Amino acid sequence: MNNPLKDKTRALAAQIHEEVTQKRRHLHSHPELSFEEYNTSLFVKNELKKLNIPFTEMAGTGVVGIIKGDKNSDKVIALRADMDALPIFEANQVEYKSKNEGVMHACGHDVHTSSLLGTAKILSELKPEFGGTVKLIFQPGEERLPGGANLMIQEGVLDNPKPTAVMGQHVMPLIEAGKIGIRSGKYMASTDEIYVTIKGKGGHGAQPQQNIDPVVIMAQMITALQTIISRSSDPRSPSVLSFGKVIAQGATNVIPNEVYLEGTFRTLNEKWRAEAHLKMKKLAENIAEGMGGSVDFRIEKGYPFLVNEEKLTARTKEAAIEYLGEENVLDLDIWMAAEDFAYFSQASDACFYRLGTRNETKGITSSVHTPTFDIDEKALGLSTGLMAYLALKELGN
């Protein structure tokens, strides 16, 4: 079937592919940590100025651009890209390797930002052919609590004008470049950070009767806390409790005075999330007290779970199939990672989909958050055009 809108969007995406690639490489070479994206923000603002797209600033380094179609329509949709990088030393030997030692775009936010700039250029070219308003949300601080999405919402990013839907995309190295993945309904987990200090009484390892061993308390506590997941949560609703950091500054024959733990708790049910917090804290305190010690058990509440609104997601999937072909649109399962786009999904109809970036032939297979993460830049042709097409379809064009 003839589809002039798809054809025009595809042609524009192909036309700017090299330009978007260079933007992505520039951003990859100059990564900045969460809420420190000063040069990235300036880069985005300069690019929007070149396109004559008006913008405002919020949440420190956040930028919000506005594109209005020339045709008459009150419809509004928002497109979001995050801008921050991670504290990782890059191991890739590429010409666009990070120049900011110890900081790396290891989660693909350089892809998201450059892609949205490309989408903005496509939409600017197509202004005479559509009606409605597109908000371009360039967001800081996705990788760090309290999350830039949360701050931008508090500062009114979803007001004046209020979008009927928010859409976002995220790189996915498990999916081949040229494809996307999507899921309707609950998709990603909430995330909470757990900080625990167990206090005992240190001493000589050969005289345990004179001490209160926080290492043994810690071992009992970690094991017992897992029973909250296995015996208190509904097995039909996924939950994860993991401890990734344990510090006990003793020695082979020295029992320390205290042990420090850090972990994460994730789930897809807000009611259970609150109940689990209380259960974990109470169980930890009871174990420590019962073994003669004490515990400071602190939970820092993080992002909520992410839900893709079913009707919007169905329309998005249908439009993606039109643009890419059915064989290139994959159905995804629940993923227990977290994303602060979840705040948008709790405040508005939202759809968050995955952009394939994998190419095994080129050896591009590394996971996000690793020193060797990279993408097949073929994905940048798809990322710009598809998002523009989805926005135009959602606006009713």
C-alpha cells in the first residue's frame, strides 16, 4: 500500500544518517555524569537554534524544545531522550572513544540524544504537512536518584501544553540493529537502594565468645532476607533482592566492629513494594537484636515501575510494523531493570520501546553498563525516522 508519509520520513532519515552519526560520536567522545551535562545541554541548545526550534531550560541542564506543525491541531505529544553518562572507564579502541577519562556513554544516552536531534530535524522539515505540537524532552540525570524525569515533571515539563502521550526509546544490545522491541503493560521494575550498617563488638578471631560478630549477623541477615522474596511475595509478581556490596574491615584473625552492605530491591507492584520495605527492615532488626548486635537499615526509594499504556502501545506497535515490517518488531518480556522514564509513565499515557543495536559480525555484542558497550550505527537511521513517524501517526497525520 502506498504510504507517502513513511516514504518521506524514511528518505529524510537516510539523508541525515551521517550527520546524526557524527553527532552521536561527538557526544560519545564528551560524556558527562548525571546532573553535570553542561556541555551536552549546550550542544543540544545550539542544534535546536540551528533548526529554529524554540526551547526552555529546566532541572538544571534539561532542555525542552517545541515544534508546531503548520496545520491546525491542538494535539500534543512528547518525545524524550536522556543525556547523562556513567562513571566507567571506556575500553573501546575507537576514534570516538571517551575523552573524559572515567566517564563513558555505556548506556547509549548519546544515541538517544543524537537520535532525538535527528528526529527534530525530520519533523522540522515536515512541518507543512502535519498539525499539532511535539515536545522534545532532553532530560538530565537518568542514571542517578532522584532521576531527571522526576525533577522535570515537578518543574512542569508535562504542562503548557500538556501532552496526551510521552514516547521514548532505549538501546538494546540483545536486539539486532534494524529491529525494535516493545511490550504492552507493565514492562520495567521499580528500584530501591538499600544501605545497611550492622554493628557488633570486634575482637580477636580466636576468642569469638568475647565478641559480637557482625560478619555472622550479616550472613544470617542476607540469607533470611531472601525468604521475604521466596515466601512473602506473590510468585506471580516478580521481585528481586540483591546485595552487591559487602564491606567487613577485619582480617583473618580480626572480627570487625561493623559490616556495611549495599543492595537493590525491585518489583512491579507498588503495594507489595511498600509492604516489603517494612518486612525487610523489621526482619533485619530482629536478627541483629537476637544475635546481640544492632542494625541501621535504610531504604532509599527510587524509580517506580514502568508501564506502557495498552492502547498507545498497540498504536505504536502497529505504526512500527508499517514503518519497519512485522519481522522487525519484536515482542518483549518483563525486564527487572529500572528506568526513570517510569515517572512519565505514571504521570501520562506513555510508551517506551527498545532500539536494536547489536551486530555480531562486527563484534558489537557487549551489554550496557560495560566498558566495551558500543552500537552498530546502522541503528541511527532507524531511530530518527521511526520516532518521527510514530509522533506523526500519534498526532493523527
